[in-house]
Amino acid sequence: MPASSKEPTLTRSQTRAQPAQQTRRAATQNARTKAKAQPNVGTRSAVASRQRPLTRSVAAANRAQQGPPPTPPKPVSPIPLKPESSTTSTSSDTWSSPAPSRGVSIDEETEDELYPQRQAALSDLHELPTVDGACLQELYRDVASDRRINAFLSKSSLYDSEKRIWVDILQSGSNLKTALIKIVKTIIEELGHSKGVRDVVDTSNIQLPHIDDPTQTSKPDIAIKASGPSFSVPRGTETIGFSNTASVFDVHCDAAVRDRHIDQLAVYNRQIFFHQLNRLFARSLLITETRVRLVHCDRSGGYKTDWLNIHENPATLVRLILGLSSPREAVLGLDTSVQWTVKNGVKVAGTITTLDSCRKRVKYQLVMGEPYFVARAVRGRGTVCWVAKDKAGKRILLKDSWRVDAQVPEYTFLEQARGIKGVARMLAFEDGRVQTKTLRPGNFNFDAPDFYNRTMCRVSMECYGAPLHEFTSQREAIAALRDAIQGHWYLLRAGILHRDVSIDNILHGKPGSDEGHRGVLIDLEMAASTGGTATAETTTENRMGTYLYFSISVLRSGSGERLLLPAPHDYLDDLESFFWILCHLLYGYDGINHPVPDAFSVRSMLGQFEDPERVHATTRKQLYLGGEGPKEYPPPLFWSAACIELCEAFRLYLYPLSSAKGKSRQRPDGELIRQDLYKNAHRHYVDIIALFDAALEKLARPGGEAPRHDGSALNPTPAALAEHVAASEQLPSTPVRDNLKRGPETIFVTPLKRRRLS
């Protein structure tokens, strides 16, 4: 979550694009293999909703959100509401002649292209539960009165009230999509009060690019083109894209519709979220000649409705169209506390409204063009960071995020950490802005094991520098990492364990910052109270996030681990995460603002560290930490000898600590072993910070940041290692009992059990 951390830009580190591309390639290959073999908007009372107790654990929510991608449902023949016509057709848009079902409605090549899109969406959102379509009758009740809708239906030639049919849809030979576009346009023009800010566009032949991969596009059948304070025209030559789309509708005839068509709506909703940063939820429709279904997505995942007959429920169809094209942005699912000034379709200025430290409503000016962070996932914390200025021109960071009910709010820890060097300073917070349970219909199953209510909170903080990977010198990068480690130590002393140490959660300090403020630790959403001890009192569970920064112990934890005893997430795990961040810098960059192009390829060091199979990631990290290090796998020559020696010294220091914790999980008295380690927590931080100070001293010398010419600096002598801990006179031996020391071959000697990512 960088301030400027956790997307236009402050995505993740530029080098992190590589694993995403690998995942997409893998998904595509898998598809080919398979082919071959705010407000409570129109739902229910927010008051009634808040009465539901939802107190399942944060760990359980994390496990649920990191499960393996669901297998797409197999196509099944729909159950028509009326007997099928005996005529045939070759077009999914045409009602008069439905084609016999073959299990697919598009050719195999097209299906192969769309399969990865749906896999990515369902991996993010998880399987969407189905609710009774009757809930659609209660949706958007306030968009138009029954009297107005009934008057429209009575006078319109589109609907025959006596026969109870939408005439054009069922006329022999009519084109279904054309008929529906006419219906949608007429409803919006006569009942929508949109005043030209909403338009109906046939997008079946228009490619709408995806923000996470422009090579991927979608072509929904119908899009509601929107203009207003939350919409902007897409970049490029097209006049419509997901950035100025209120909602989309797909059209298929009953005989050809399949489950994959409803799943495709999740793809559209997800892209709307990514392009419109103030989205709270997104909805879209799948319409046939007789029925309609809705897909809803929010930060808890989403749901899909069962079919509802549009001929027998014409007023419901009218309300759905009006709600999904409403000129009121809050009805569409947009957070209206964030608004932009739009000129010629481009956002040129903006504001964000929240509470200040006196709990008074205040409006800040958004800093346009500044980097900010957007989580590229819908389900989950949904972090979005905004950079703004107050009336005095001071820059501030506003962070929106969503937490589960059992989670301690981040602002609680930030308040506790106020005044600690190396940790972000909170200015104010606004909690309880929206809850996802208020966005679900009354007949939704809130006891479903995959549903976790989430509450939106906005935290205002001081604005710092760029994220860690945007360093301007080697010394700046090492200094920022050093001060973040010190900040972590101070947090621990204050009774807080961070538990989410990553390169995205370290920022450079403000320009000219002195020691202790050159690096800032941010994002305390996953933090836990330690009660004054060296660890949280909860056992490590399967966690969200990339394996790149996970300690070996965390990788070997959770419900899937059968061979090692449970162990708490402690400060040693976070210290190891700092080591893997250093490795990310050394192996991920071969120059300033120059990420290594193939840093995350399958065979690269970083690529293996974050292998999606835990067994592979764990084994690789064990080998590197236990003996290989930079002497066996030299980082790019850009990095000076001082940085390489720091990495090697850090590795040598961490290895016995990791080994001792690993051994503690093989013995019933493991708690005693860990407590023996924890007694030396203060010393561990002092020693590691001394390693960084020694490296910084070397980097400050003339030529200290000079690139290496060969690998001669990769085997530091004992004297060189001793120099790294000059402040401590010599490199300290690991403060654990003698009988706990083991060689590299004994780290986690228990065989690893291969299993899926969970």
C-alpha cells in the first residue's frame, strides 16, 4: 500500500508484472488442454442488516480468499420457461430459430480465448452463489413509482399488457439484441431522466481493453455509456470503454445460453471496478428472449440471481434497466465522496470528502497525476490510496480499505503507534462507511462459509515518499530498508506485530529525512497485538499475499500443514520477510528505475521464491537461506560489493534463527525453544540494524556504490563480516542454546507435503 504503494501509477513493483503474465499464459494453456481433452442501494434495510452477527475469524477469511481457482461449471442445457420452438437458428441473437444445444454457443477458438478471463475473475471473486430471482422484484424500488411504470407499459407499443409479452422480442424473425436495445433506449429516454448523460451502445463489435492486460479485451453486447463526475473516456481512439460504462448487458437466446455466459458478466464487473476507482459494487444483466439474470460483485465477492421471467414481470425489467443506467451515481454503486471535474471526457481535477481529526466533514483536493495504489482484486481488502492536499497545501494520503468483522481496525494500531519513528502517522479516520452485507438481497444466505461481511474504512495519513523499489541510489534503498526494520522494532516494543512486511509496505521518507525517518513502514491492516510479548498469541494461518516475502515458517503453516506442529507468527517471521525484500531489490533491479526484464521468469531466483506451489517456494527458500545465498547466485553487477556482503551477512545471521524455529515445530516442547529465542529479540534487531549501518558506511565512501566487475566480493572474509557489525565489535553468534544449532541440511528436515495453493 504505498502512498504514492498499495496504482495513474503506483502499481506494485514494475517487476511484479512478470508473474501475472506467467499466470495468464498458464491459464491459457490449461484452457487449451481442457478444450482438447455508501448507501444501501435497492437491497434491504441497512439497520436490519447490521443486526446480523458476523464474527468469523480473519484467518478463515484469508483462507477462503486465497483458495484455488474454482473449476468452471460444466455447460448444462437451460430449462426454458416455455416450450421450445421447433424452428432452428444459427444466431444466438435470434429468437425465431433457436439452434439445437451442442454444449457450446461459440467456436472453440473463441471459447479458448475467453476461458482465462473467467478463470481470473472466478479466482478473484470465487464461485458466485445463486439466489432466488424473486429478489429482483425488490431491487431499485425507488427509481420510479409503480404508477409511472404501469402508465409507461400501458401506452407503449413495446409491451402488450393483454398478452403479457414484450412484443418485439417475440415477433417471428426479430433480432433479439436489436429488440432489446430499442427497449432499453426507450425506457431510459422516457423514464430515466438521464438528460443525455446515459446512452445505450451496441458494443458487440467493440473491444473494451482490460486495465490489467491491454491485450485482453471484452465485447459485451450492450453497454450503458455514461458521463459525469466519476466517468472518463478511455485512452485511445475508442469513445467507450470500461472507464465510462455504467453497466453492461449480454444477450443470448434460451436455447444457447450456458453457465459460462453468466460467469462472463463477472469479468465485466471486475473490469468496471478496476477502471472506476470509487466503485463500491458493480452489476450487470444476462437477458434472453424470456428471462433475465443479474450478477452483483462487491468486496465480499458477489452473487448471481436465478432466472426471472421478463414477460410476466415487465415492471421488474424496467426497474433493472433504470437502476443500471441511473443518473445518480450512488445508485450505480459509486462512492460519491470522491468526485472529479471532467472536461472533454478527461478528469482534470477532483475532490475527496471525509472526516478530519475533530470529526468534522472536510473536503480535500485530489492531486491529479500523482501515483497512488489500487489493489488489482475485487474480493478482499480492496485497498485504494488517494493523494490529496489540504487548504494549506500540505500533501496527505487517504487510504480506503475493507476489513472483515473479526479484524481489528487498522486505525486502532495506527493510533497506538502514533509518534513512533519509521511508522506512518495517522491524521484521522472515518469508519463504517459501507458494509457489504447491506448490498446483498434479503434472501441471501449470510451463513454461507464463503461469505465474510466487510466494512469500508477511510484513514487519513501523512504523505511520504515513493515506494521502496523507486530508489534513486543504492544507499537510499538500503537506508530506507534499515529504518523500516527499526520502525518494526519500535512497533514490537509498543505491543504491535506487523505481520505483512513486503516491498509494497515500505516507503521512502520525505526528502532530507534524518536517520530513523528515511524509510516508513505502512499498512497495519494485518497487524496483531502482542500483549507485550515478542509474538502474536494466534497461530499462523494461511495468509493472503505473495509467497516472495513469506518466511519459511509461514509457508509451512496453516490448515494444509500435516507434518509440523503449529507455531505463532512472530517477529522472526517478519525479520525474514525483510531479508526477502532485500533479495527482491538485488535480484529484481539491475539499475535505478530499471527492473530486470525476466526477474520473475519461471527459472529465475525470484520466480522460484514465489512459486504458487508452496512446496516449491519453500524448498527454494530453504536452499538459498541455508547455504547458497548471493555467492552461489550472484545478483546483477549493478549492485556494489557492500550490498552483496550485506545480503550474505543477513543470510548468515537469519539462518540459525530460522533453523531453530523450524526445529521447535518438530518437538512438543517447541514453545520453550521459541521462548528462548524471544529472550534475545532486542539483540536480534540491534545486530541486524548494525549490519545495515556497516553497509551504509561502505556505500558512503568514494566509489562505495560502484558496480561490481566480477564475483570476487561474493565470498566475504571473516574480517569483512566482522566489519558489518563494527558497532557490536564482531558478528554475534546466534543467541540460542548450543543443542539447537544445526547444519544447512537440517532446516525443516521433515518432508514437505505437496499440495495446492491455499
